Amino acid sequence: MSHPTKMTLTRRGLLKRAGSIGAASLALPSMWTPAFAQEKRIVVRDPGGPYADGFGEAFYKPFKAATGIEVVPIVAQADPTAQIKAMVDAKNYAWDMALLNRQSADVLTDPKTGIYLEDVNVNAPEIPEKFRSQYLIATLVLQTVLAVRTDKFKDRKMPNSWADFFNVKDFPGRRAMRRNPGDTLEEALLAAGVKGDALYPLNLDKAFASLNSIKKDVQVWWTGGAQTSQLLKSGEVDMCPTWNARAQSVIDEGAPVKIIWNEGLWSYEGFSILKGTPKAAMCREFIKFTCDAKRQAIYTKHLAYGPSNPEAYKHIEPARAQVLPAFPANLTNSVQLDGRYWASNKDAVTERFNTWLLS
């Protein structure tokens, strides 16, 4: 974003140094470029909280020290796809980048509805192919997991799968689920016996039939990750699907909670560049910076998500590494979420889910 006042002052400075209008006019075309006019500042959406602390130490502060480019984080809603579409359509960029999960990035790059992100165009061979796409390079890997209060299962068997979570008879207790079809329908199908490699395209009739079996036993339909942390910490619910870092933060605070990695739903998040932002070159420089193994290791002290660069594990304490979702043992029985399915079906499936929830 250029500032007319700064531009005027710069021109005056050039005139003074050149000593004449003629000399200045010769100097200006080669010196005065859009990049020269831009602030060395990029604005990025992130979820705040532990993300802000972790990324601040690992990326934002050292990037400014290394390049002079300031990264300004802005907290926004959990699914910012509508906001991003509005900004790009209006060419009015409150943000230059956004931390997005793969599903949201796929929604924003569906050829049927328009491309709202820039090609990453960053050479990052250190990041495995499964954690990269045309529009997104993973900064972290995460899982949706079942989190269980161990104190509620002291003298009885603990649930260890989505089928157990849906089995109210053998595993009674207070439950919470996500008020969103994403993850929730996958959990319902896994509970009904569908294998992970056969989930997509989702069998919606089967998924909703499975949800019908548990609907009356769900005490809370949650809408945000922080809410799940509070539900688990307070003991308001005995078991709850949530993102692994939200459960881990409660465990780190001493709550009697266990993460069930079996049948975890994995995806990844990374920094995407909004289509048309004038700061795209700076954003690409920042994304390359975030691929470094040592820098990725730093954020894991604050945020229990897994680095996308495998070399980062060499710089993480072994005990911490074992609670991260990209740790090999925690990925063994996990299922990858299909972002392209949601890109094509999100609106229709969400409408059906909301209708079902209110019925």
C-alpha cells in the first residue's frame, strides 16, 4: 500500500540530492518503482492465541529481523473463505495472506466458483509432496481427534474409535460434537463401518442415518476450538471430537484428558496469498522462510501441531514430538480429509446438515 505523503517527501529528497529538476527527472524512472513505493509490511490472518505466540517467535519476529518486512497478524473467524472472496472481488485487501487449512484453500481455488488465491511459486523441496499443493505449502499438520476425560472412565473401558464414540449403550457419558458437517460426517461414516480409504465421495444418506443414532445424546454442538478446550477442561463433557492442539493445551494445563489418535482425520494448514495483493512477492519470501526446519520446531513449544518439514523433529524434544499429529506413530491409523470434495459440495451439504440439526 503506497502513501502519497511519503511519495512526496521522497521526491523532494531526490530533487535536493540531485541538485536540479532535470537531474531528478532522469533519476526518478529507474528509482521510483511500485516495490520501492510499498511499505515493507504484510498483513496475515491467523487464529490468534497459541498460534500468535508460536508463529511470533518462530516466524514473524525473526522474519522482520532478517528482511525488514513486518508481519502483522490479524485474528479472524474460523472459516474466512467468505471474507477472502469479498476482499479479492473488491480488490480491497485488509489482508495479504491467510493461514488456511487445505479444505478452505480448495474451496477458494475451485475452477467452478473462481480462483481467489495466488499460485505459491515457492521452491520448497524440503516439504513432502503430500503436504503441498499449487496454492498452499503446509506450515503445520493437524488432526481432528477424539478427546476423552480419563477420570470419567476410571473403572470402565475407554472409547478408542468413532464407533465407540457413537456407541452410547456401552460408552455412556456426556458428548459434544462440531456444529459443522466438515469432520462430523466423516466421523459418522467411520462409526458406521466405512473404511478410511472409501470415505469419498461421502455417502450422505448413510452419514445422516449414523448421526440420527446419536443426535439426542449430544449435549453440546460446539462452534470453535477454544470452546472444546473449555468443555474438556471443566469436565462439562466426557468426550469430544476436537483438533489435537486444543486437547493438548488442556492436557498441558493438567486436566485428565487423553487424545485418541486412532482414526484421526488429518489435514494441513499453511499461509496462502490472496489473489491480486500487491504484496505477493513479499508473501512468497515469507512462505519460503516458514519452511525452515529449525523455525518450524520453535512453534511446537506453543502449539501442538506437527511440522511439515520432517527435519524439524531433530530440533524438538522427544517427549514433545510424541504428542504431535505428524509424528509417525500418530499418523499410522489416520485418515486424510479430502478438501476437493468439500470444495465441490460444501454449500449443499452444509444446508442439508443445518436442516437436519434443526429438525
